[in-house]
Amino acid sequence: MSKPDELLVDIAALVESGHSNQMTLTVVAGGAVITGRLAPEAVWRQRVSEVLADSVSLGEFSAAFTAPPPAGRAPTHLHFHVARILQGTVGIPETGGMYRVAIDDVSAWTMGDFSYSDH
């Protein structure tokens, strides 16, 4: 998108202000469909930092995620937690991952998350 969707920016700002991770969203960005829960950037950064800190080979990268996000600006990214990239009939990873998506890159979106069923 050349100009970010104002409604999507407003939703991201509400997630940031409420520090809630209960808003579910599905977006199309760069041809990929990503579905899951949004998290405030600070919460997302903390979780990524914790995962990296627990890794023997990636622990040194943990500190890069501990800086607080800039305050007082409109959100520029969506921070997905417990999210999946939809591919065929599965979501990758099945357990959910942590994704950061630039709002400018979102070409389509809808409220809620998608899941597949074999039934």
C-alpha cells in the first residue's frame, strides 16, 4: 500500500494503548496470509527477547529486542503473537509464531483469525 490504511493504524494503536493481545486479525502482506493475535510492540519485543535469551546460539541477539518502542507515534507495524502463515491446508508453524508486519505492506485484511479443519 502506498498509504497505510487508517483503520488498520487505529486498530494497531488501540492494541498498543490497551496492552491487550486478544485482538485477532488476518492480513495479506507480500502475498503471504498471516493470521493470529496482535500484541503490543513492547510485549512482542519482550517475548522475542526471552526466546532468544534461552537459545545457546542466538542469545546475544536478545538485547536488540529489549529497547522500548518509540513513544508518541502512530504504529507502523503489526506485532503478531501466536500467529501462523497459512499455506495450503496448514498453518506454519502449527504452534504459532511471532511476526512483525509493516502496516504499509498490508494489501488486505479482515478481523479474526482463520484456522483449517479436516471435517
